[in-house]
Amino acid sequence: MVDDHQIISVPLLEESTPILQSHDRDDDQNSEDLVRRVWIESKKLWYIVGPAILSRVSTHSVMVTSQAFAGHLGDLDLAAISIALNVIIGFDLGLMMGMASALETLCGQAYGAKRHYMLGVYLQRSWMVLFMCCVLLLPVFIFASPILKAIGEGDELAELAGVLARWLIPLHFSFAFYFPLQRFLQSQVKARAIMWVAVVGLVVHVAASWVFVGFLKMGVVGIAVACDISWWVLPIGLMGYSAGGGCPYTWTGFSLEALSGLWDFLKLSAASGVMLCLENWYYKILIVMTGNMKNAKIEVDALSICMGINGLEFMIPLAFFAGTGVRVANELGGGNGKGAKFAAIVASTTSLVIGLFFCCLIVIFHDKFGLLFSSSDIVLQEVNRLSILLAFTILFNSIQPVLSGVAVGSGWQSYVAYINLGCYYFIGLPLGIFTLRFTHLGVKGIWLGMIFGGTGIQTMILLIITIRCDWEEEAKKATLRIQKWTDQKFLPKQ
């Protein structure tokens, strides 16, 4: 006689096996599909990020090379060029770069929606807005010496930095044309043109620095003149590419339509400028505060070396900022909210892994990297003391710019500007000042407070906002934004 339990158990076992195998196959297919999607998105991202890294490293190397030339002229020359480039030009660059990032939203979403004609119109509006801003900022360069003295810099250092600031006025005006052209081309995924022009600019800078400093013996002023020449190579080269046939659909010549809607464009540019310049200015203030300490020249030299290394590595997450902004804007402009979300996830993960790698390098070579900029034992000792904070800064900066890129691609500039203002200037900066006054850590204490008080909190808030975002709703908003900014009567007849 057969047991009932045996009769029941056999078919159950036979039925369960194919079900389990089906689940395994589904899991394998889902894994393969995920890997394929990550690979496709990574290729799209790196097509922008790869050339963008090289172009940004090249343009930033102009500043780093300038400091390297000045470091072998003397401590005062290095401190003065560091103040002129990292503080005065740094403040200016942050605002101009931020204002130009309005094009990442508008051009990126218009390109995704195939409204190609409007990209050239947006570019011309950005030129006008940024040029007017450059004119308004001229007094900062003309009266740089008294401004630096007013905020506590020593007379000798402030005077030389002020002289250099006046020599750097041509560089200041190059920003008004270069950054909009850079965003205009990035939105069309034409990053290779930006890369090659930037490499040419770096070669010109090194050659010009050797001529003016090594051959003509112009000293630190010769470095400033070399910066002017090399930075103007960039907008001239990009404009030649754009108008010479590189952008046949998006650049159709100058248009009177660029004169309309300037006020609305100014408001979006101002929001973008505030959002990014608050980030960019944050660590420039660290250098200014360091100038008020004892042994200011040594402290400024050491901090400038660390900021130079940080700035050089920061070109990688900054390239991810650009790539993420373009990818998110293109997907939202095309009505694909899920694609925008996936692009943000892939970009954030990739940038974080790269940041961890460079963080480890700084920890390993903590007592070696300062030799690239100075041969002074005192300065090198101070650089070594600050190396661990440099490693933490690189780690935080590997994710924060990508989240800002998501904000730019989505058009959240004005919202994020308030977050940056609160985190950096109402939390981070006061905490840095507190550690300066009530501890004996010196510049290390200021930097420690500003990293964890400002950058850390801001990164957490942006991460929460990005995770909670309704991407399908953002795609609908992008469609409405394109309709608002596109005046149909100016569009060419099909």
C-alpha cells in the first residue's frame, strides 16, 4: 500500500523545480539587462566626461603652472600669484562659470527636444549677460589692493597681488565668452573640440611663461601676461570651430531674437551663478582667512599647494558635473524621467569610486606631492600636516558636484542656491571661524570646520533631494520650460 504523503510529495517537487529555475533565469536576465544598461549609460557619460576631464585639467593646469613658475621666484611671488589667481580670479571664475551654467539647463533640454535653432540664441544671450557682469566687476580688479588690505592681508602682499589683478583684466573678460561656448558645445556632446582647444591653450601658456619669465625676465607680471594670452586662445578657438562648420544646426549666425527675453535669462543666469559661486568661493575664503594668521606667507603657500592639488583633482568631478548635467537635461528634454534618474545614479557611483582612488593616493604620498610646487622645508612640513584634510576634501568633492550637476540638468538652480547659502555660510564658515578662534589648530581647524560643517551637510541634503525626486514630474516640467523659452514665431520654417 502506497503512503498518501509519498503520492502528494512527488508532483509538488516536480512542479516546484521549473518555478525555481524560472526565477533563476529571470534574475540572470535582470542582472544582464542591468549590466547592459550601465554599460550603455557609461559610454554616453564618458563620451562627455572623458574629453571634459582633459579640457578642465588643461585649463586648471594654466593656474597650477603659474603657481609652479612663481614658486621658484620666491615666497612673496608665490603668495601674491596665489591670492590673485585663487582669490580674485577664483571669485570671478566661480560667478562666471555659474552664470554660464544656465545654458546647461536650457541648451541641454532644448537639444534633447530637438529644438536645435534655440541653442545659438541662448548662447548669444549668455554672452551679453556675462559681458555686462564683467563690466560691473571691473572695480574689484582696479581696487584689488585696498580691498585685500581691508580684509586683513599684509601691505606688501596686498600691493603685489593688486598689481597682478590689474594685469589679469583681459583674462577676466575672456570668461564671458569662453564659458558660454563651452556649455553650448557640451550640450551637443561636442566635448572633443573643447578638449583640443584647451590642450592648445595649455601649450601656449607654458611657452608664453617661459618667454616672459625665463627669457624676458618679467617676473611674476610675466606669468599674469601669459595667463591672459592662453585664456583668450580658448574662446577664439571654440568660436572658430562653431562658426566654421562644427555646429551647422545650432549656430546659424547672429540673431535679433537674442535681444529678447534678456531679463528672464538674466534671472536664471543669476540663480545659476549664485548656486555655483557659493560653492567655488567657499574655499577661496579659507585662503583669505589664512592670510590673517601668523606666518601668513608660509600658511598661504602651504594651503595654496593643497588647494592647487585639490583643484586639479576637482577637474574630474567637475567634468562629471558637466556630463551629469548634460545627460540629465537631455533625458528630461526628451521626456524620459527614468532615463534621467538612471544617468544620475551611474554618474554618482562612478565619480565616487574615482574619488576614493585619489583619496588613497593622497594618504600614501602625503609627504611627497608638495615637492611639485616648493622646495622650502617649512612649507613642505605644513603641506604634510594638511594632507589628511586634503584627502577628506577630495572624498566629499567626488559626489557633491555630481549632485549639483543633477540640479543644473533639472533646472533647480534657485532652490539649490538657498541650500548652498545656508550650509556653507550659515553653518560651515561660522564653524571654521569658531575653530580658528577657540582652538590651537590654526588653518587645520578652519579647514576642518568648513569641510564637515558646510560641504558634508550640503552633500547630504542634495543626496536626499535627489533620492526623493519625482523624475516623471521633472520631465513634464522640462517640456513646459522648453515651450516657455522657445518663441515659435522666430523658428525657421520647416
